[in-house]
Amino acid sequence: MLFSIRRVLGIAAVTVAAAAPLCGQGAAPAPAPAPAPSPITVTGLVYTQFLYQLADTSYGVSRFDITRAYINILGKWSGGLQARITGDIFTNSDSSRAYRLKYAYAAYTPAKSPLTFKAGLIHTPWLDWEEALWDYRMQGAMAMDRDGYLSSADFGIGIDEKTGSDVTNGQITIVNGENYNKGTGDDGKDIMARFSVRVLESDDKSRVGGLRVSVYGQWGVPTSGGQRERAIMMLSYRSKIFTVAAEAAATRDTVSGTAVVAGVYPTAIAVQHPTNGHVYSAYGVFHIPQAKGKPGNAAIIARVDIQKPNSGGVNTQTTRYIAGVSYQLHPNWRLLADVDLLSYQTTPTAAQVLTQKTAYFQTQINF
């Protein structure tokens, strides 16, 4: 009897085991959970260039080059914490390549706050914002950067401000003032501030879109002593079809020199005197519309920069004219053919003559 019960139980167990796979036929396995997105991303930006300098001689100068290459490592975590490291690969004066940090900072935005706090090698308030408005950094630096009055990054701390959908935005920083491409300087610091307000809407809702009034101020002490002051005012309008902007800037710097004190034993002493300057820039971009008024891939750009430094009462004005045509061949690849012409108020030197007339074919690659 006991043997029979065991035999029945054994047969039942085998039957259940054999039937189990059959019962599961057609049932989809439970999906594996999707992996969490990485908080770290890596991007890059490359500017390539072919230039032809048409000098007033029997021949010109031509050259292929890579003017800039950036590698960005971006971190973004919950709770409003972000970080960025950007490596800048650039061309030395001897045409070799060198590497330096462009940005390296941590940023924190409290929940529902219009403010973002940054510390490290950070953006300065004006140039990063204006380059986004112009959108053709591939052609060359902005007027205040090209003339050496501003830099796009420096070591220090800062606060970014943004209200609504960028109706207002701005930034204030306290930095060393010697720029990211130089040393950290002495204990002197520079205070920089920008504020921009949109007074009329357009179909561009970005931080540079619409009709805007923007101002910038900088007050600091250079390592050599004295003063370093900048003031900029800009009126701009940007939509998806076109951009126009006009800015005026005033600068004040202390220049070190020597003076001879007359007497029985004339003595040379170090002196400092302030120099004032003015920079004016106006530019426009027109995206040729496609059907239904949408911006196309082709665009026309134009820009005029006027630099009027004043050193010892002598004005040495230069005027730069830029004009070109661009084409967005791919979302990650933009082409630009343009000319860059320089005009000098005084007689140019032999070196300046070589760079007065330059034709470019440039590209911008994002990845």
C-alpha cells in the first residue's frame, strides 16, 4: 500500500514537471529594466580652415589649418548639480599644437531657483553670450575678444540668473582678471556683470532671442597695478530668419612706462598713465527662407568692427569688414566662405599689409 502511494506521487511529480514548459509557451519573458542614463557625456567641436592672404605683392599666402578643437566632458546629476571640463587644443605661434583648459567648474542650481552658482574656471559674462547671438565663432573672435579687451573664461566664482523663458538673463563673476590663457596673477580681482532683457518677443525663445537691450560692466586691477575698466551696451534682435546687433564699448586701462626726472643726475622712474579706447561692432545674419517661411540651410553674414584705441593722445583706428555665405550641409557640419578685410587709419606696417585682405573657407564640426 505504501509502495503504491509513493508510485502515484512520483508519477504526478513527473507529469507536473513536464507540463510546466508547455503551459508557458507563448508568454513573453519579463523585460529587463532599462539601464539608467549615464550622468557623463562627451562632446567635441572642431574648426577647420583654409585661408588665402592676398597681399599687395606678386603672390599670396595659402594655408590649411585647424584653428581650434574642443573636447567637452559634461556631468549632470539629480539635485541640480552639474560639472564641465573643456580641453582647448590650439595653434602656437610656431604652428605647433598645444593644450590647455578652457573650462573646469562645478555648478549648482537649487530647485525652482532662477540662480545657478559656479566655481572654478568659468565662463565670463559677455563673450559666451554674444557668441551665441552671433553664432559664427568659426569665423573668428568677437570684436572685444579679438582686440584683447575680454576673454571668454577666467578663474573665479559666479552666479547666473534666468527668469521665465529667458525674458531676463545675466551673470556676475569675481575672477582673477588675467584670463584662462594666462597665469592666475596676483591678489587683484575683477568684477564682471552682464544683464540682458527681452523687450519684444520673436519666434526665437532662446537666451539671445527677441529684441533685447544688454549691458556689461567690468572693474578690476591688473597684475601690474592701475585699473582695468570695460563698459558695453548692445541692442539686438534675433528670430529664426535673421539676426541684427549693434554694440558700443568703452575701455580704460593703465599703461606702465618710464619717465626721466631732470636734475644733476637725471633719473628714470616708473610711471603709469591711463589710456582710453572705444570699440564698435555691428553684424547681421540672414537665413534664406525655404517654403512657408522656414529658415533654410543657406545664410548670409556681414559684420563691421571698429577699434579706436587712444595711447598718448594718438588715435590708431582700425576697421574690419567681414562678409560671407554659409551652408548647413549636415546638422553636425556647417560650411562658411567669407572674406576678412582690414583698413588702417595710419600707414600699415609690412606685417599688417600681409593680413589686410584674407579669403577663408571654414567649417564647424560638432560631435
